[in-house]
Amino acid sequence: MVQIRIPSVSLESTISNIERLLQSLLPSYQEEQITLDFTECRFIAANGITILAGMKLVRDTKGFQTQIDMTTISESVKKVLMKWRFLDLFGQGCSLSKGTSIPIYVQREFSAKEQKLETVNYIECEIFQRSEMPQMSDILKKHIKNALLEVFGNIFYHSNSQIGGIVCGQIYPNIKQIQIIVYDAGKGLAKCVRDFDSMISSDVDAIKWALRYGTSTLSGENDSPRGLGLFILDQFINANEGEFCIYANNGVVQDRKDGQTSHTLNTAFSGTLIDMRINIKDDVKYILASEKEV
Amino acid sequence: MNKEVIVVTAICGPHCVGPDDGMALFEKMLSILKSGNSVCLDFSSVETLTTSFLNASVGKIFGKFDYADLEARLQLINLDTVDQQSVSLVIKNAKEHFAKNQEIRQAENDIVRKAHEED
């Protein structure tokens, strides 16, 4: 049984934190039996929890065994893991209040109407109808719901993820912000783009390409216009003065109010993770590119 | 020429989120438009509308008919402000997409890729 020491994943310096977490998880791809050791983990943010949940579900599909050494978890971290319903994945459910956490949601398939309805119900119940959620207009709600469903739906049409998609998040009532994370353990957005256009020379450039207006890796006989989902997300988050960060393969592209930055990971990321921070603000006119120069 | 109304929720339900749903709507629109009639898409009671759905339905139909013909024979009603924005973006993208051939699209990609590489 291999022990994996889970590092802290704080809210600050997120990219370096995520990189440390990815490095620590490297044995999880090969080893048939692992135990997660939280001795060094003092805090874990929603994006870290999402990656751990994805790792556990991928291992389940391979029939690998994943355990948690509960004796290594501090009370504060245990509480966090319970609020996000992470321990449910290990058969250790609890009735602890979710607080301001948006609990882990897993959807394996997204073709039947019931599966879409289930996802919409999750968004309504676990995000919008929560008492911790600050008031917001119906227009902003609709933009958030559409952005989330665009990104979530993409998983099932592009990524070939064997675990489907995972959503998780956090409400920050004091600063009127919500964080929503969407993750898949598929091929990775950057790899999809680079397989489509082999001339794109880096994963960062591939992510930037996918954010452009009207680009898509799906083409062929069924010729239909595509490629607006991530572009719309980008437009909406910019108008909202929020931020998002896309991790795919070895690339990271972060879009914030003060501009776009990119980073190359030393440890490849398995799949695609989109980390969105959305401000609950209604004093903004959410104009999309259809009404502006593209 | 008759006008046929398609109630979108009757085909796709209230959550129109994927290209699979969009394709079902596209097929229905195509058969009516091919018969020479006009189509009115009624979006009342639609709660969720994504561009991946719209691309596969409203966007795709722009590849089958002349734009002026569609403007005369295709009507979309009961869209709220947010959905109207998505529809406008999808139609703009569709017109641009079908106006270009594959070589032009490839040449555009090459230009953007070179720009990224020079960053």
C-alpha cells in the first residue's frame, strides 16, 4: 500500500499549490492500492478537492483501491472534506451542514433529458437556492446557469472522460462571490486542440485558441457552426470582472480583471479543469460579442 | 405559403443544452422549410438555452438555405434578453462560418497560431 501525502491547497498561490498536488498524486495513476495521508494538509480549497475526487473516481473505474487514513486528518480539514461531501466518495457520509460549500456533483452521462434535468436541479438547489447565496437578479442567474451548462455540456461532447464531469464550488457571501469548478478526466482540452491542429506548438497556445470566437475541434461532414461556449464564458466573466483559470494537460491560462496570464505545468494535468470566480453584481450590463465588435 | 409553429419545449423540453437536442429541432425545421412553408420557433417556457444547442439547430440551418430566404421564412419568438443575445451571436457566427470555405478557415487558424507564437 503506497502512502500519498496530500499537501495543503490554499486559496492564494493556487497554480503552484495545484502543481504540488498533481506531483503528489503521480503514484495514483499506477499503484493499485494507495492511502491518502493528510498529515501535511492544513487546508484544501475547492479546486484541490475536485482534483482529489476526480482521482478517486478514475481509480474506481480501473478497480484500484483508494483509502484515506482518517487518523492523519485534522478536525478542521475533516470538516471541510465533509462539507464538500468528499468523504461520501469513501462511504463515510455525514449530516454536517454544507455551510458555504457547493458540494461535489458527479454526472457520468449527459444525453438523456433526466440527466440534464438532474444537473439543472443541482445548479438550482446547491447554488441558487442556498440561504448563503447573496441576492442576485434573474439575468445574472441565467448567465451563470448558461455558462456552467455550456462548459459542463462540453465535457460530454469533447473530452471522452471516463468519469463524466464533476462540479464543486464555494460561496463567499462576504465578498459576494462564488467559485465554481468544472472538471473532467478526459483527453484534455489542450490535447484535443493540438490533435486537431498539429501546428499549435504549446498547450498554453492550444487553450488560448479554444477561447477564440468560433473555434472548435469538431468538424467533418456534419458541418455545423460551433465554438462559442468558452468564448461566451470569457465574455461573461470579463463583463462580470470575475476570473477564470483553465488547466489542461501542461497548460494553464488565467484570465483576470488585470489581464491574461499563462503558465506551463511541469506535471501534466489529466483532463481539463475550469475554475471560475463570479461576482454577484448586478450593476453591470452583460453585453456579449453579438452586440460588440468581435 | 403557410407558417408552422414549432414549440421548442415540445421537442427538446425546457432545458435545451446540447447538440443532440439541437439536431432534433434542426431536422424538424429543415423538413418544414424544404416543403416551402415558413417556420416560427416558439421558445416560451424554455428555461435553459446554450449556444451548443443553438449552433446545432438555428446555426446549422443557415448552411442549408439562402440568408435572405431564411430572414423571410424563419421567425423566433418568446426569447428573453439573455437568450436573444445568444441567438444573435449564433446567427452571426453561422453566417460567417458558412461564408467561408475550409481553406479560408485553415488560413485564419494559421495566422492566429503565428501571432500566438510571436507573443
